[in-house]
Amino acid sequence: MKLEPDAEDAELVGRCRTGDAHAFELLFQRHRGPVTRLVYRMLGPSSDLEDLVQDVFLQVIRSLESFRDEARFSTWLYRVALNVVLMHRRAVGRRPRLVDEQHALPAVDSAPSAEDALETALRVAAFYRVLARLSDKKRAVFVLHELEGLSPARISEIVGAPVLTVRTRLFYARRELSRMLAEEPVLAALELEATDIASSEAPAALRKEVE
Amino acid sequence: MGRAARRLARIIAEVRRTEAPQVPVERLTQPLLAAFRAAAERGELRPAAASVARGWRLRRAALPVLAFGTVLVILAVVLIRPVGRGPDTALVAREPALESTAGLASLDGDALVAGAVLSAADRPLSVAHARRATWTLSPGSRARLLSAPEGVVHVELEHGVLSALVTPSLEPESFVVQARGTAVSVHGTRFEMALGELDRVTVRVTEGVVHVGAFGGNGATVLRAGMQADFVRGVRQAETPGTTSPAVAGVEAMAPGAPAPAGKVGGGPGRGSVPHDARLVPPRASRPAPPALVERALEQVSASIQACFRDHTAAAGEIRIEVSTRLVLSVQSDGRILTVALDPPLSPLVEQCVTDALDRVELGRTESGYRVERELHLLR
């Protein structure tokens, strides 16, 4: 997701404030994809995904008056989405969890065969189980940085913490995840290839910022 | 790259390739548009400035009614007497001021959804976020909970007076209150915020330190314990010496500071501080913290920092590493550490270690808490 400052967002927000429903629909169309992906990555496979995406945009409507133009809309939207997910997780933690088998495995579209696809889907599902064990703060910075490719500076704006704190959380998130992955049978058996796939696929800006 | 790191990198790459499920756009669009239109009809989409301007026109038309309402608000505010001890993570639910206020309604803030609007009708309304903050609306006040993620509680005061007790944290901020363009960011403190005419916001700090500025802006005014100031959209207004807003009367000030064996002691009212209004509540004289106690506290904290520096600073062979940094330590009256600041900062690993090491440290009770600075010379 590209989160560069976008004048079009600002214009749409301005029109939304005048009650222009079409502008809001355009805003929704522009951002529903990135929001869905962020919610999914924060939450993992879940039957609540659709409800949460809707909640994010309902929250946007409720809070539009408090949005200040000097901030990037996309940064603010990310913050809203994170808050909605965290509130949801907190609420879910207080009630019995229902497992929806339909959403148990994520869809992986790039595996060469059905068998590989299944194995990859199992690994990804296992990864989300592990990711869910991280604290909210660490999971948020890990998802935003490693999966969404945002810089620590940008993440600090979203989560409201200094860059130093973001980097610290990232460090501990990686360390805890590495340890937990080794304890997860599906992931512990992950064949380690000579090429470093993540390094080769990570955005250049991301690699630079990580190091 | 080690085996664990390669495993993590490999799975990250796979997760990145995984597409998020598609949400049914048509099914979402119509309810959202309906909600949007309803909000537009209620006039909830305008930015704060527009709302204020609209409100002022209304006020001019109904000045007598508003004058009467203002008198009622002021009377309600004057009756608030949040007197208590310093912030304490274990005492949020049994904060003395809250318990002693008859008829106080209380809510679990963690069970509220973002966007919830809370109003205190004829009695104070208290909202508690476990281990983070407790904030109280005076009668006739209204606030909106903007967000309450794990770290930061974000509230917008829409009307009246809000007082807050924020649990100490080493995070940069754990509680933010905004009102008509002015935002107060705090971490571990006690303060009050009162909305005045137009965009005027009065902030009074009882314990700790708060940063006040324009919402979303970069600059901020620092207010310490015992200080009070007026702001309009985040900009500090000229002071009126000797005046104290009735909205923030009745609170006890933290002691200006305590003598330190070494270094400068800060935390007292600085430029722009406003004296307490003796007609309302006589300020309680507070004794400075005993120097021996402050010295022991400094030694304990310094030792923890030194140990963390030694354990988490990489060094090759016998190379000696020496670093100087300034420690600013703020301690509450109950002995709990409010803040530890290191300037220049140390590495994230060392700072995280310090955070963990001092998390549950208690340094001895004093009458009003203290703040002290010292130069540290760390060796590895």
C-alpha cells in the first residue's frame, strides 16, 4: 500500500465534510483494499474481517470532524484501522471464541501446485497463530513494517510512539517471533533455502530502513 | 543470517504473497453510505472550527440561556474536589477522590467502543481504563472517546470539565485529551482541562508533566506540576497573574521539587506558573524529599542503568566503552517512578532493559514526590 501524501484524499475529505456521499464512496473505494489487507494481517484469517472493515469506515464517518487537514488521511486511516482491530481483539478476548472453518486457511495464489499451495496455506495460518501471540504493540509495528513495508518514521506517526520505541518493538517482535516459530511444528520444519527470499522480495526502501 | 532469522524471513515472504480475502463491496457500500448521510444530516462531519463558528452564532442568538448555563457549569466545576495521592497503577479503581464523590457514576473504559459519546448529567461520570488512566467528567460535561488502543487513550472534550489521573508509563504519551484544537498529551500525571468560551481551554497540572499544543501540530508547551495556563487552539494565551480558573480549583499541587545531592532539581513551577487561589483551597505546604532518600534513589536507578549498559552494549575484546548521559528521574509521592529520561538516549536494547528493570521499583515514599537530574558516566 502506498501511503504517500495524496491531494486527492484531501479533496475528497473536504467534499465529505460538505455531505457529499459520492466523495465518501470514492474514499471508500480508494482505501478499502489497503484497509482490508491491514485488518487481515493484524487479525489473521477471521470471519470478522468484513465486519471490521465496515467498522473502520463507520469510525471514519464518526471521526471525520476530528481529522485535521495537516495530517495525512492515510496515516489517520491506518491509526483508525489499528484501533478498531485492537478494540475488537480486546472484546473477543472476553468471550468464547468461535472457529469458522471456512476462514481457517488463507488463500495462497502463487504456489505451483495444489500440494504446495496447501503446505503454504498451512504455514501462513500457523504464522498468524504465532503472530497473534505477540503483544498488540509489537504485532502492530511488525505488521506495518515487515508486511506493509512502512518505515519506522511513518509507523511512529501511526502508533503515536517515537521512532526509537518503534525500532525497539520491532527488534523484540522479530526476536520473539523467531523463537516462537521454532516451537511451531509446521514452521519449524520449514525448509531453509540458500536464497533469502524475504530479502530479495522486500521493497528497497524497507531493506534500507531495516538495516 | 542465522537459521531462525532465515526461517522468519522465509515465512514473511510467504505471508506477503498471501492475498487478503475480498470483502463484498456492494454489501458494505450501502450501509456505509446510509451512515454517512445520517451523519451529514446531523452535522457531524464538519471540522471542529466550523462547528465552533456555528455554535457561536447560535450563542449570540441565545445569550441569556447560555449565560445561565455557564453559571451552572461554573458552579458544578467549583464543587469538584479531586484530592488524592499520586498516580498509582494499583489504585486506579480505588482512587480516593473518586470514592469520596457521592453519586459518582463509573464506566469501564475498556468496554467502550471508539466514538462513544459520554455525558455527565447531574453527577460526575468516571471512566476507567485498566492500568492506564481514569478520567472524570464533571456534571454537565460531555466527551467523546476517540480511541483507546492498548497504549494511548484518546478523548475529545466537547463540553465542560475533564479531570484525569493517568497511570505512570515510560511511553511518550499514554493519554491524550483534545478540545477545540488544543491537545494535552501526558504520561503519568494528574491534570484538569476546562473548556471556556469559544476555543479557550484551561489546563491545570497537579502532578507530573503535560505537553499542550495544537492538535496534530509539532510544537508544544510544557506544563509542570502546579502550573496552569489558557490555550486557544494550542497556542498559549497571555496570563493574568493571580487568577485561577474556578474550573480547576480544589486540587493539590505537587511540591515544587526536592534538593538533590548532585545536579539540578527540576519540576517546580517555572515561568508562567500560576499561584494557587487561597480563597478556594489553601495550598498544602509540602516538605522537600530527604536528601538521603533522594541519593539512595539515584544510586539505585543509576546502578540499574549501569548494569543494563554493561549487559547490552556490544564490545570486542578488552575495548573500553565510556558514555556520558544525563539522567532525569521523576518519582511520585508513593515512591513509584514516574519517568526516567536519558539525554542523550542510549541504545534501544539498553533503554528497554532499563524500562524492564525499573518497572516495579519503589524508591521510598515522600510527601509530594520529586524530580532530580544527574550526569551519569557509564562504562562497558
